[in-house]
Amino acid sequence: MKSVFQIAILLAISASAASISWFARDKNPKPAPVPICDPATIKADEICFDQVPENVLWIDARTRNEWQKNGYPNSILWNLDPSEDANKMEADAFSKIAESKLVVVYCTSQACDTSRQIAKKIQKLELGIEVKVLHGGHSSIRLKN
């Protein structure tokens, strides 16, 4: 009987702690901060959003759902999602890339490496196209719009 009472007390304490955590959580989490983009200090393969010229091909390296939800206008999708048809995605992108002078690839944030992997795939096509990774990823686009 004593152990049943102890279990009931532990459950009550746990439920109270869970309730406090639930109500204390941030209901509107802030997006990850975007590092300040100084063209003089970023990596050689990166570009600041403010430095991107008008006629550029944007490639979204995020998931299809993210791209459909808030991809940059006129961007195309090319990601590494195993559920996607990688060959079709690459073939669809090829003609648009070949017509471009500059390609800018972005993913979710500065910490995301997918954009850099896609940029390397484009460079291996050896089309003579300048390829850059957007410093700060989609987070930097969100802050500017």
C-alpha cells in the first residue's frame, strides 16, 4: 500500500513538472539567427543575399514541402532527399543551369550543408557557370523580405 502511495506522489510531481514545462515553452520560437554577411569575410564559394544580381538561377536544396511552401520566387528544386528521383531532378535542372551565368544554391540555414553539396554537383557538370552558396541560407532571404 505504501508503494502505491509513493507511485501516486511521483506521478503527481511528474505531471506538475510537465504542465509547467508545457505552459512555459516558447509558443512562437524565433528563427535561427543569420550571421552577418560581410563579403570580405565569407567563404569563397558563398554570396551575400544583398550581392546577388537580378538575372540569377536560384536552386532550393531544401525538401519539396519547404520549397513549395516558401521557396524563393522562380527557384527550382534540387535536393538530396532519397525519396526524390535524383536523376530526373538533375536532368530538369540541367537546361536551366546551362542557360544561366550565375547559380545560387540555398538550403535552410548557414548550418545546412546540402546547398554546398548541390553546388559541387553543378560544378562537376563543367558548364563554365559560376555557382555560389547563399550565406545564411533561406534564413537570410526571410530576413530581407
